[in-house]
Amino acid sequence: MTLEDDAPKGRDEAMMLSRLVVTALAAACLFGSARTHAQSVQAQEQFPNRLVTVVAPITPGTAIDILARLYADQLSKRFGQQVVVANRAGAGGMIGAQAVANAPADGYTVLFANSGHAILGAINKNLSFDPIGDFAGVTLVGEAPGIVVVPPSLGVSNLKEFVELAKSKPGTINYGSAGIGTSTHLAGAYFALKTGIDIVHVPYTVSATIIADLLGGRIQASFVPLAFVLPLLQDGRLRALAVGAKEPVIDPIAIPTALSQGFDYQYGTWYGMLAPGKTPKPILATLNQAMTEASKDPELSAKIRAQGIEPRDIALERFDAYVRADMARLDPVLKVIAEKR
């Protein structure tokens, strides 16, 4: 037999060997892909298996911070893992929100936010993230109506007198908020829009300073959750003119609605948890279930109500739509704020 006779046989063996190698590589890839998928599913099923960080985008002692810590304690007990709160205050909530938007979408870094989060993009032209598209809703925790608060030294005893004073002296009444774009900023701007008055927004970086300046007469009003000013209302150092809700406040003090005084002002701040937008659904569901179970605890519910917040519950798949609807409601005032910037 010649070398020429051996050539076809050699080529056949080489081709067969090549096919075997290709088949083996394909099988290895399939096995590796299946293994990676299985590991990913297993990791989601085991969530959480390490520390979870809840970012509060505002200073300690505020409603968001207090709620974040209350729920972090509850989640730690339910998960058997440490859940900590990290304050990332500044820029009206942008710093904390950006930290979560840039975090891995694995459920281990989440954001505790309120209404101010949803409108960040509407009043900040160069925002590096989308406050709606880059986040996924986990759960709604509660809602708090805004209280119109003034110092007694202003000389008004009801909402009508306050509006009349503001109209007689446009641009002279200052109201304080926790910062540009925060829920307390929106509450005041929405009130001005609804009543047709011209009041001046004064943003603060430390919320406690709002109280000091109200008492000192440096600002003349604020639009805040009840718990923020309750002790000062009870001892008479501040006066509540109205609540932006359908029902009046009865306990622990009496506050009439703006509606009952002839003004169509209904404003409430929502509080809830958000995760990075691409967080897997099973992880969102795990977080949602744990938060929902925690909210059923009577002691926790009592502490939430003590902050002037009414506990609320909403299905996981409905929370994003809820946020968008709230944003649409505030669209007119957002346009006014944007024009002034």
C-alpha cells in the first residue's frame, strides 16, 4: 500500500477526531451554561445569605431614616442575616439614590425612599440615573399627609387667614423644606399652586434647623408630616392650620382638613422600598414578602403611626404604577419648580 492509499484513511480519522472534539466542547459549554444557571437560581433561592444594606438618602432622625431602621431590625430577625442602614444624605436624595442605582442588582443594596425620589429627574436636568427606570419597587410602607404649620407669632389662627396674609404680601412668607426636590418642598409648592399664593421656598440640609428657624421667626411656615412637629404642636410653640387629607386629624391632637376650610389641598407623602431596576423577580418577591410580614407586626404598626404615617400595603406588581401615578398628579407643580430653577 502506498502513501497515497493511506491519505483518505488519515483524512477520515482526522475529521472524525475533529467532530468528537467539537461535540465535546459543545457538551462542555452546555454543561457550563446549565451549571451557571443552576448556581444563579440557587443563589436567588438562598437570598439573603449575607449582610443587606438599606440606604436612607437623608439625615438621621428623619421619617425615612426612622422607618428604615424599624424595618431593618424586623428584616434582620426574619432573614437571620444582618440588615444595616447607611445614611447617604445630600442633594435632595440624589446621592443615596445614585448609590443604589449603581449597586449590583442582587437585592443586597436597597433604597428606602419617599415621594421626593420619583421626581428627581423632573427637577434635575443632568441626572446620571433614571429614578423610575433604574429602580424596581419592592413595597409601599405608608402614606403621611402634609400638615400646614406656622408659628403663633405669625398672627393667623386658620388656613383662610394664612392664605389672605400671603396674598396681601406676596413673596414675603418663607417656608422651609428638607431640601430641593424633597417631599416637603413639593408639599409647599403644591399648596402655593392650589391656593394661588406666592411664597418663598427655603431649602435646608439639616431638617432640625427648620424647627429652630420656625421658632425664631426666620421662616414663617412649613409643610411637614405630623410626627416631625407633634411635640411642638402639643405644647403650643407651633400651630397646625390644616392637614392635606380627606379626613381630619383627631388624635393625638385635632387638625381640620384644608378641604373643610374651602381649599382643595390634598397632599400626602408615600414611603417605600426600592431596589436596583434589574433585580431578579424572585429576590424582589422575597423582600416584598418579608416587608409585608413585618408590617403586620402590631408594635411596628404603632411605631409607624407615631410618625404620623398611616401603614399601607400594595401588591409588588402594582407599586411601580403607583409611583408613576403620583408623579403624574404632581406634574403641574413640577413644571413650576423647573421654571424657577
